[in-house]
Amino acid sequence: MLTPYEVYVGAECVGCGKCIDVCERDCFVMLEDSKVGLRADYVCVGCMKCIEGCAYNALSVKELIRRQYRGIW
């Protein structure tokens, strides 16, 4: 399944894990270097709870253009 939103984890991430706690879609994972990463099969729905929960302004979400008439992303 393709995701309608792209999520970016910036260098400001300190690995607090708040985004992991608040994401209902389970998009995030803790990496070995104590930073947060994205699951390979993540499907962000754009709820922005991760953005609201991040005290370090380390996340950004970009809506992808959807071509509804073709049913592709």
C-alpha cells in the first residue's frame, strides 16, 4: 500500500520516542543509533500527531499529489 503522506525525520531528532508513542499507524521505529526512523512499509494518514508531539521540531510531513482519476499515487 502506498502512503498519501511522506514523513521526514530531521537531524534535530534526539530519539525521545514521543512520535513512536503517539503514532496510531505505527509508522516509526527506534534505530540502533537511538534516533527515530520510519518503517519500510509505513502508511501515514496525515493526522499530524507526530508533529504535535515532537518537542524538537524534527519531523515534517508532505502530502503527495494524488491522481484520483487513475487511482495511482
